[in-house]
Amino acid sequence: MANRAKEEISLEIQERVDREKERRAGTADTEGKSVVLKEVFDWLAVIVIAVLISFVLHTFVIVNATVPTSSMESTIMAGDRVIGSRLYYLRHEPVRGEIVMFDYPDDPSILYIKRIIGEPGDHIEITGGVVYVNGEALDEPYLNVVTEGEWGPYDVPEGCYFMMGDNRNDSADSRYWQNTYLTRDGIVGKAVFKYWKGFERF
């Protein structure tokens, strides 16, 4: 009788021990899953925030582009990557000599990079390899080629700009466009620096 009582007590104790082990194992599994889920959600939050920051930057602050052609050599080489400021022209007016990133007037879905040569109201002629703006030769130290051909005259309308690439003999610019002039609202941003194949501010 006493032995049976001891066995029953032993069995009850063992059952309690087994139940406690199962409970702890279940709790550990739950805690482990919670830790994994928390880590997953933390990473998702980081990714979402990074995507949102990138979206805001690229939509409202900067414009990032790769130059596919040699039209701006030797200032910007084919394959160079360029960062522009979308905010700059909120506070400044575009001026001659600046390199700007803009929607191509003949196809606004394409982003172009050229230099402003003519401002609103300017009279432009290109002859003898020299650009004349309002009758005066334009000083262009950034050129390393002589402009071939005779071009113009062009009279830049108000609110518009005459654009040219620095590689004048291999640049699809205002001289060739169906819509000759770039409108002010077509300007996306001012080119600030290139950061591929060397870093350089403009």
C-alpha cells in the first residue's frame, strides 16, 4: 500500500515536471518566434523609411542622371554620372554658362544636360567658330573644339533659353531641335557635380 502511494506520488511529480518542461519549451518557442518577427519588422521599417527618403530626395531635392553621349565633352564625359539640384532654381534665375538638366523639348520623357548659351531676349549667331551673343563674342574657356558651320540668327523668346553642348560638333542641341528653345518650366535642376570616373564640381 505504501509502495503504491509512493509510485503514485512519483508519477504525479513526473507528470508535473513533464508539463512544466512542455510549458517552458512552448514559451521558448513563442519567445523565439516573437524575436524573429520583431527583427523582421525592424528591417522592414528601415527599408520602408529608406525608400521614402530616397523618393522624397529624388522627387523634390536632387536629380540623378547618367550622361550617355559625348555631347558635353570634355566637361562631362560619356558615362559620367551627374547630380543636380532641383531646389537651386527656386531661388535663382538660370544664367548663361550654367549647365542644366531639363526635359528635352521635343520629347519631355527624356532628360537632357546642356549649357545655357542664350537667355531670354538674346540675339545669337554662330559664325567662324565663334558664338556671338547680342553682337559680342562669347568667352567659352570650357570648349576644346572649334564650332563648325554657320548657325542662326536666333532670337530667344521671353521665358526661354538657347542650349548647346560643349562638344559642339557632336551635340543634338537647340540648333537641331524642332522646338528650338527650352522653356523655363522645362528646367529640372542645375548640374552641381559629377561623381563617376572622378569627382568634380561644376
